[in-house]
Amino acid sequence: MADMEQLERELLARHPERWVRHHLASFPADYFRVFDSTAVSRHLEAMRTLTDDRPVHVRTESECGGVWRVDVVGYDAFQFLSTVCTLLAMSGLSILDGRVFTSQPPPSKPTAPVSRRVPGPKRPARPSDPSRPDRRPRIVDVFRVRPLRPQTVGPDWEKFQDELRDLTRLLRNDKHEEVNHRLIRRFVAAMGPLEGELDTLEPIDLTIDVDGPAAATTVRIRVRVRDSFGFLSLTASALALCGIRIVQSEIRTIDDRVDDVLWVTDRWGHKITSESKLRELRLSLILIEHFSSRLPRATDPEAALVHFSRFATETMARPDWVEEFEALEKPEVLDALVRMLGESHFLWEDYLHAQPENVLHMIC
């Protein structure tokens, strides 16, 4: 555990007191255990520069062996993590490890009595005070990444930051479908020809803990499976389809095996307690990982993933979807779904999109 008194003194020497107090109160203890005072100060400095037009700051540092450290600091938004990870995958980068943290509102103070002011002209808005902290939720995502294939030139990090800022503005305005539309086809194109198609489904070791540390507000998910292209992007996307928000994570890849721990809440920051919602969460994670592994068998992999995203969103809105999706634990059923969703744009638009409840009956 960091020496919090020493950390506070160091931060106060570099930043306004109100910002320091707010930062120390709004991030979890794990954050201060993982990052030293230099990194914490750097994150706070980046947060002080955020604006609505520049909602994200990206800092990169080259390490040995072609590895890059990527620090992403910004305003939180639903589906933010999946967007960051998708951009990394599209840049030809594999995540070796990482940590994700989201700020929480500091403990509330007693409310002052309400003034009984006589109605009259509105007071002018207070001028912006740079010493006052921005209290909107913020994220700190730090990754170590390396190229999937040898590269003659390094990643264009300025372009990466510009696109992430553009997409984050859309997310913060609830334009999630537009973000998906911009990214899905490019993500599948970045996959390239996939190898190693399997006749069986890759086993996924998935543990969901509702009673562990920090259980008052979050559910802990541990995922262990063979690594694959865009794994974390697909995982975060699967959770977003269920309306699940990742507020903290510990990401590790060892010997081509993923061992990720995610702490999640519902979309509004509340703990997930419904048994049906937890079951939905588990099945959606398994489903999207298995579905992505079968994409090479689709006539049009891009169309298959685009249609699957819409199919899953519309199907999950129905109360009986969990029972029907259990059929997709069979490889032959999953392969048939991939082929159907990737076969014809007109088939989807004219029939399947209007009647998603009939899709599984057609292939089972």
C-alpha cells in the first residue's frame, strides 16, 4: 500500500489542493497501490486538461522489444473500454497486460440549508475556476501492448488519440450505434485470414463472484481462455450488449493464455444481483467468444459480425432468450448461425431483422 500521507504531500506540491483531495477520495485503494506517485501525478495533470472537446488524453512510451506502454486518461463513458481495445486491435496491437480504474463520487458531505432567496433576476454564472476539480467520472486505463506482426514503423499514436477523442464524444452523447458502425467492419478487416479453425469450441474458464472483496458495489468476473485477436475488445463488447459497465480490471496474458479479472456494475453503477442477469452475463461472454472463433466459416465475416451485434441486442431484449441461446453451446448450431448471418445482407434486412425470434428455430 502506498504511503498516502507522502503521496498527498507530493501531489500538493504540484497541483491545486482541491484537485488533489478530490483525486485521492475518488479512486480506489488498488489504484494507489498499482501506480507510484509520479504516475498518479501524471494522471492528475492529464485530468486537469480534459474538456468536452478533448475528453481523452493518450500518453505513450516505448519499452524494450517493441513493447509500448499506453496511458489513457479521460471522462468515463459507457462502452469506452471496448472502444479503446478495438482501436488497439485495429492498430495491429496485442494487449500483454493492463489495469483499468474508474473514479467514484467521494463520500457526500452534509448538505447546507437551502437559502430562502426572494425570486428575482438570475445571478450570472460563476466564472470557471481552474482550482475547482471536475467531478465528472473519469477513467485511467494503462496497457502494455506489442505488435501482432513485425512493423517497420511504430503506431501512429497521434491519429489514435484523435480518433479516440472523436469516438468518446459520440459515446458521451449516447451515440453508441454510430460508434459500432464505424468500428465493426474495420475490426473484422484487421482480423485478416484466421487460422486454426476448430471442430470443437475452445473451453472458457469463467468465474463470477458476487461476494468477494468490493462486493458491496461490484461483481468480480475472472476469464481464463486461449488468447485470440481482439479478445478484450470482444469481451467488453459482450458486456456492453448486456448493459454491463466495467469499472476496474486486471489484464494479463501469459504464454498465449488470457487471465483477466473484471469488476463490473450495471450501466448505472449499481451492483448486479439478479440471478437471471448474472446468467445472461455469463452466456453472452461465452457466446461472443465462440461466435468470433467461427467467423472464418462465414461467407462474409464482416456482415456476420455486424448482423450478430444487432441480432444479439434485439434477442437479449426478449425475456426468454437465455433458454434459446443454450442451443448455441453446440458447435454445429453456432456454425449455422455464423453462415446465416454472413450469407446475405438482404436475408437479414428483409426477414431475420424483423423476426429475430425465428432465427434459432431455423437452424436448430
